[in-house]
Amino acid sequence: GFLGYDMVRFFEPTVPGPPDEGLGLPDMVFLVTDTLVIFDHRFRKLQVVANVFTEDFSDLEAAYESGREKVDEIVAQLSAPMTFAPFSLMEEPPDEEPRSNTTQAEYEAMVEAAKEYILAGDIFQVVPSQRFEAEFPGKPIDLYRALRFVNPSPYMFCLQFGDEFALVGSSPEVHVRAIDGKIEIRPIAGTRWRGKTPEEDEALADDLLSDPKELAEHIMLVDLARNDVGRVSEFNSVRVTPGRFKVIERYSHVMHIVSDVSGKLSPEHTAYDVMRATFPAGTVSGSPKVRAMQIINELEKAKRGAYSGAVGYFGFDGNHDSCIALRTVVLKDDKAYVQAGAGVVADSVPTNEYVETVNKAKGMLRAIARARMLGV
């Protein structure tokens, strides 16, 4: 399921909600899934798992038979032939002018206001955003297929909540991971486009790692991650992983500076406490986090909804894994909504920050246009 950004109101009472309800999405939705289909990419195998709640049955044999019947039913569905209409993801869609809930002048004014707060000493950084929209009468799975083609990322998801709305995304960034007592956060800050040649790619990476502004922002967010992890970790267990500080990671279209921060979960805390302590991520809010969020609610027009929240799972085994809801599309009422922000610091140029948000959104909007072509 997912936690929308505005769930922070329940975690931090000093952060009020914006007056506009935005897209009217629930603040949080999690599903208890009783049947899973797991695809092992390494061995190319499918595994079907059916969970059975024994209290619903008179004896264990009846419960077992119910679970076996569920598995057999899913296997039969997967074994049946399927037909697909012809499609092509190779064809380039026409460029469209992005439609936003914020004009360029309004966004640049937000950046100027944020810089005033920085100069006044309220914050070091903040991430104002704007919301874009496009027509999309198609199916969520078509958009998912388009995203897998144009922008594959570590976290791919397609969550459909009945006929009300859907979330489709390809997030590059873990929010937090708590597996077998180990907490992990991987702050990502600092971006360059990929080069056209290996030499150009390496030159861009060197330029990124020597950019004082990008490095300062990244180190600040690493410190924030250490603080968040430390709130639910055993004393003196929080570490920046050796060899994983200010590392370049390359994706299909961009490269980022990445660091790994970890800690050992303290016995009195659970995965739910880990989520609460780290939500939302500093990379989508700012630093100090609480004051930055107060300023975001003052500057932005409407609730963020799913954007910059978290998408993931809480397991029955106590483990948790989630990503930040970036590069995420909300599908509702035959429209697609994409939100993007930019990190504002003291020397930010308003026009540059505006262009950054537009460029971030354009990749997703192109994927939406490709997916529309699948439904033609």
C-alpha cells in the first residue's frame, strides 16, 4: 500500500494540512493480501502463496484445502493462454506542453519565499513542488508497461484501488528498509544526465562529484538520515556504510550521488516506528525537516497526496521495505497527475529550479503519452 505525504499531520502535530484537499485521495491505504504470485527473476520461476486464516475454519484440514484450492485456481489462470492487442512502445509520442496547477511566475515566487526563510535562518533547504496533469483514459497496466520500457527503476509498482484511483510508479529511491533488525536509508541528492559516450558519462560524474552545491546538499541529507535512523536504533549503531559514501549510481537517463546509512533496530521499536521516525524523507521535504514541512504547506497550493509519501509493505514477519513516491503517477477520473519538486538552497536560481521540476515531470508525461498510444 502507500502512505501519502500528508500523513505527516498525524505524526507531527505542528505541521498543519493545506486548505485545498488536492485530488481527494485517502491519506493512507494498505491491503492485507491473502494470495501472492512471486516471480523469481534469477531462476525464472513463479511461486504462488496463499495465506489462510485458520480461525475462519472448523479444523486445520479444511483450512489447508481452502489454501490449496486458491493456489490451484491461480495456477490455472496463469496457465491459460492470453491474447494482447498489437502494440509498440518504440514509437515516439508527440511532445506536449505540460499543464500545471502552478504558473512559472508562481513557482519562482515560491523559490524566492523559500530563500527568504533560508536567509532568515529558519531552514537550510526546502523542496517546493508543483503538480502536472494529462489526459489518460487508459489502463494502469499499460502505463506500467510504458514505464518499464522508458524508465526502469529499482522500485516498480502498479497499485489499483478498485475503480477509484491507481498509483503507477518507477521510483529510484528507497524510503526506508527494516529487514531482520537492520535499518537502511539511501539518501539520493545530486543529479546529472547520462552522457552519450562512456567518456562524456565519466566527465559528467566527475563534474557532479566536484560541484560544491550538490555535495553540500547531499551531506546535509546524509546527516538528516543519520538522525532519523538514530531515533529508532540501538545506541552507537548508526553508520554510513564504508565505501558507500558519495557514490555515483547510474540509471537509464540520469546519475545520482548516493550514500548508505544503516542502524540496528532497538528491541523496543518495530517497523511501524521506523516508518514514523523517517517519514517523510528529507530529500522531498528539507532540513530541518519539521520547519521545512511547515513552509511547504504555506507555499504549495494543495495537498501533495501520494507524491513524496511512501509505497511499500509491512510483512507478517515484522520486516518492512518502502520507496519514496517519486516518478509516480496518480490515475483518477481519466486523468494522470505527476508531481515534481526541486531542492532550494541559499544560492538557488528560481528559473533553474522551475526548469528542473518541468524536466523531471516531462519524463513521466512522455511515458503517459506512450501508454495512451497502447490504448488506441
